[in-house]
Amino acid sequence: MGPMHGKALATDLHIVLENAAAGFAKPNILDVKLGARLWDDDSQPAKRARLDDVAMKSTSGSLGFRIAGMKMWRRRGGENMDKGKAEVCEYDESSGYTSYNKLYGRNFTAENVHEGFAEYLGLDEASKSGGAGADVETGAQELLAFFASEVRGIQEVLEKEESRMYSASILFVYEGDPEAYEATKAKLADEATRVEDGVNEEDDAEGDDDEEQGPKLATVKMIDFAHARWTPGDGPDENALQGVRSTAKILEELTVRVGGT
């Protein structure tokens, strides 16, 4: 948002920005763009045509969502990166992150888009890592079950609301550092046990406001509401809901698939 140069806004509404990656040592991030229709009513014809073309040639048209981008941290990345992916991803040696651009998700079809989620969760690496693969798959199954539950929660909310949102996204984040992941998992389990045993109940009540600042294993957020509005009387947003339902279904199918291996 640009500077207002001291000009007051004639509204009582406020926007509070949140860093969705806060609380993670090495956040792995996936952006899933919702909707088969990606343009708002005030979009120009040229923009509508361009976005319709993107939808038609990607899973946006067939499933109501597409993978819009991804950022992955791995201790070993550049030296193992598939050379065939050079057009869609780039490894930064200084940070250890591999960034996947918008072209990455546009290459998937309804039949193979689950491979993008599998790569996000490191399942592609697990298949190559021998004995270490079992640990990766266990963590992936935990994350998949959590992600699927959160997306179904988003579905339940949207089915009860009358709204329209175009080019909104679901943002997935999880701890990409295996050591930090296990340390956080142990810490959260210990805190849960202490609360169940009645320890630190007062501290727990006082610390509610700081909950989002603590270490996290994973989180799911709805983002990008530049083209969103309430539409009383028009029913739920089936355009966005198609993508939400498709995403949840793929996550649930992957959960079962990983659990069965």
C-alpha cells in the first residue's frame, strides 16, 4: 500500500497484517490460488481474457485451484535439483531455499497435481532417501491430516457465508527444518501434558495473546482479499469453494496413500 501523505481515510475499517511465516525456523510455503474464474467484475476485457486463458490451460479450470508458487528449504537442494525444472524453480545457495515460480503450477493437470503437494511435503525426496524415507513420510502424513482438516474448516465457513472472492489463496506453511520440527513437536506435546495436569494454568491464560508468536509446526491461512466482498442474497461462493473442496480431497487422498505405504 502506498503512502497516504497524511490523508485520513473515511472508514472505520482497519487492516491488520500478519506474518504467516512467524514462528518457524525454516518455513516451507505453498500458495494455492482459488477459483476457475480469477477476475472481478471491474476487470477490463483484456485482463478477463488473459486470466480465462490461464484457467483453461491449468488446473484452475478443471479443479478450481492451481499451485501459484512454492518456497522450500532443504539442507541439500541445488546439487540435487532436477535440471529439467530450471525454468520453473531456482535454488539460492545462501539461504538454502528453492523457489518455484508461477509456471511450476501451470504445468500440472487434474491427474497429476497431487505430485506438487507431494513435492512440497518432501515425499519426492523420501522416495530417494532409503531408510530416512520412513521418517519423512510419517511427518508428511501428520501434516497432510492437519492441512486437510484446516481446509475442510475453511470449506465449512465459506459454505455458510454469502461472499465473492477472486484470486484469493490458501497459504500452507510448515516447519522445514527437521530438527526444529521435532523440537517444536516435543515442546508442544510437553505443554499440552502440563496443561492437562493442571500445571501453568494461570500462565496459560495470561499467554493467550502470545500464542501466535510461539514456535509452530504448521499453519493454514486464507490470503489475498484485494478482490473480495460480501454479497448478501447471492449464496455461497461456489467459484472459490470448488477449489477448496478439490484441495481438501487431494490432501485426504494423499494422507491415505502415504499411510498405506
